[in-house]
Amino acid sequence: MFAVLKTKLRAVARTRFGRDEKGVAAVEFALLIPIILALFIGTIEMSQAITIDRRVTQATSATADLIARTRSTTTNELDGIMEIVEQILRPYDPNLLSLTIANVIAAPDDETDTTVCWAYQHNGGADTSLQPGSAYSLPPGIVEKGDSVLIAEAKYDYTGLLFEYFVEGAIELTEKFYLKPRLSLAIQFNGQDCLGS
């Protein structure tokens, strides 16, 4: 008797529920929603990171360009340029940007013998190895003998809007520009002449 009842229940289940497709769409949607959400959040995070990276590039480039157009500069003038840079970064947090500006000079008889004449650090600096009097290696062909180059290097610690809950730490966005001074061989800083001319 129990076997007959079991067989009848199976037959009813196959005919009634085996062909019923009413909940299939809901089940498929429930399976896809985490994937769709991950793609959506990933797209937002990626576009945010790309936007901030572009702002860091613009800020670094603008800084180097403004300084390369002068014959001399001072700490106060560079502080003023940093206020402009902070506006370029808005609405993103400008306190996360570290920036180093330095004038690197080549020896009169050897373009590979390069030293830092002066350096300015903003928010702790992006490259603390750029200290006055220290040797600094440049890529080949950047400077000639007795010449100088202005270096602007930036670092921005980006934390995601939503991924900060899943990823520990910040993603470091970096940028570096080399520019030749336009009006002189080297840029004076606080009255210091790099080439002694």
C-alpha cells in the first residue's frame, strides 16, 4: 500500500510540478544578481580610479609646466602653485596627493653625473630621495652636459568608494614629468643658482 501511494505521489509530482515553469525566471534572476552587482560596482570603481588618475596627471603636468616657465621661484610661490593643484584635484581629496619638485643638474663634463640642486616636497613628497646634493639617475638623453631638468613627481593614495570594504589599503597612483626650464639653463630656488652662473 505504501509503495502504491509513493508511486501515485511521484506521478502527480511529475505531471504537476515537472512541467511548471512559473519560478524559473525568479531563480535565474536570483543567480545572476550577484554577478550583475559585481559588474556594476566594478565599473563605478574603475571609472572613479581612471578619473582620479587623470587628475593626478593634470596636476603633475600643470605644476611642472608652471615652474618650467620661470627663471626662479621661491617656497612661497610653490606653496601658491600647490593651492592651484589642490583645485585641479577637486572634488577629490587633495590631502592624499604627495608631490615632489626638483631641479636636477648634469656635470659640465659628464651628462650622466647628475645631482639634485634643490627639491620641494608637498604633503611629505612623492620621492624623498630627491634631496639637495644627492645623486639622481636620469633616463638617457634627458640632459646634456652642464644642463638641467625639472622633475615633478606625484603620488596619490586612492581608496575605492565601495571596494575599500573588500580591499585593504590604498592603490598608489603615480606620475612623473621631466621638463626643461624654458627661460634659463636651470631654475633658481630661493636665490640659489644651480649652475653657479
